Amino acid sequence: MSSTGVTARPAPSWWRLTRWALVVLLLGVVVVELVAGRRDVLRALQAVSDPVWWALGLAAVVDLASMVAYAVMQRRLLLGSGAPATAARRWPMTSLAFEAHSLSISLPGGPVFSTAHNFARMTAHGAPRPIATWVIAVSGVLSSAALALVGAAAGVWTGARGDLGHLLTAAGVFVVVVVAARLLGARRAWASTAHDVTTAALARLSGRRPRTGAALHRVHEGVHGLAAVRVRPSTWVWAGAGALANWVLDAAALWLCCTAAGIEGLRPEHVLLAYTAAMAAASFPLVPAGLGVVDAALTVGLVTAGATPGEALAADVLYRAVSLGVVGGSGWALWVLHRQRRPASPGIA
């Protein structure tokens, strides 16, 4: 008897049998695939156990540099938006980029934790809350636009004429982001008016009086703070270059991992196209780091580019070892180091 006086009923026997049947079926599929593709698996294991070490080491260095480029983007946005120089010091911003990236790829719902960590650290270092919010939002949009631009450019590079329209669209998105931000800064009253109109309309529809007091005052302050952000063209150039460099260097790390796996004859534009397809799959965070989804997209893309299944699998394993093991591990190491120093630096998130 339970504490509520209701006897716990066991799960129906048919449900237990169904679960076991699904487990057996899944294991059976895995075994069949391993047996059918045993040659490719053995080749992949051989390539992974004895890679071209100079290429693998260079891939790790290049992938670390890709995260430094992302840090440059966020630092330039902070400085250009009017944050004090102490809020955008080079080493803390680089460390923050690594830490936020590791949180994003390692945890379920990682992007939420990454955004919260970014905001807490930026404001703790002196960035005003509206500016920190603006930088996090704009850096995400710039990064997505840069990936679309890289993918469209790779399509044009491979000779796919139809991708020219995608290239122009991606470039247009980038321009729209810049223009919209500049207009908002130049017409800061627009944001306040839009907020007032929206608040009044919602209050009328709900039959309630518009909110007043401290909460509404904070909202107004936040809206005015966002509208007050003004960024020079040079800031957009630096930030855009950082966003593009982040993806291009990461793709170069994949190409070096292909070299480390012993794959010969792959054209760089084909590897870049396979990379952008895999990163697009990673934008749907069903599982941490896109495990399985990204690997399938990357392997299929490399096979389409001319690699054998065994070679593609080996390159994927080496690339994931670099991106998750080296870069992701570096971020977690920096996070732990920051947590250990936290008592000596009160106010740092």
C-alpha cells in the first residue's frame, strides 16, 4: 500500500514486452549495420588509431582560433555599442566565448544556459543590461547570417548556379540586420512609441488598465537602452569578419581532419558544402552537440564529396574529437577555473 492508500499497479505485461522488443530490434539493427559495413568500420578504426598527426594537431589549433574569432565578434560589438572598455577586455571575452560554447554544446537545452551565462558575465564585467542583451541577440543573428553566407558561397563555388540567389539572400539578411540596428539607434523614439502602443492595445483587449509603476519603468528603461545603441560601420565590418572567420576556420579544421584521416582528392569547396549542411543540422538542438544528427549529415556530405564511407566516418570521428574534445574541453576547463577564482572576485557570475 502507498502512503495514499492506493496500491501501485504494475505496468502491463504487453508494455514490458514491447519495450524489450524495441530494445532487441534496435540492437539488431546496430549489429546488422556493423556486420554489413564491417570493412568501412575497420578502415575508420585504422585511420583513427593512426592519423596524420601534423594535420590533426593543426586542426586543433585552427579550431581553437575559430572560437577566438567568435570572441572578437562579441568584443567588437560590445565596444562599438558603447560598453566601457573594462567590460570588453580581450582575455575575459575570449574565455567567455569558450565557456558559453561548451555550455551550449554539452548540456540539454544548452543554448538557454549559454545565453544566461553570457548575460551574467557581461553585466558583471560592467556592460549595461540593455547593451548585453543587444550584443547577445545581434551576435546570434550575425552568426546565423554568416553561416548562410558561407553555405551559399560554397554552393556557388561548386558551380551550382542556382545558389547565387541564396548567396544574395544571405548577404541581404546581413545588410538588413545592420540597417535595422542603425535605424533603431537613429530613431530611438520609434521603439518607445511602439512599446506604448502595444501596451495600450493589449490592455484594451484584456479589459485591464495598463501597468504602471516600477515594473513599467524598468521596461521603458530597457527599451530606451536598446534604442540608444549606436554602432559605427567599422564595428559591423569587424563583427561580420569575426562571424565569418568563426565558420570558415571551423570548416578548415574539418578539412584538416579529412587530411588526418588519409582522405585524398577532396576539393575544399565540397568539404565546405558538407560542413555547412552539418552545421545547419546542428541548429536543431534535439540532443547535445547534435550527436548522431550532425554526424550523419557530415558523413553523407563527405561521401557525396568523394570519400569512402570508412574515410568519411574516420574524418567525422577526428573532427568531433577536436571540436568536442579539444575546444569543448577547453571551455569547460576555463569554466572550472573561473568558478575556482570566483570567491576572490565577488560580483563575477
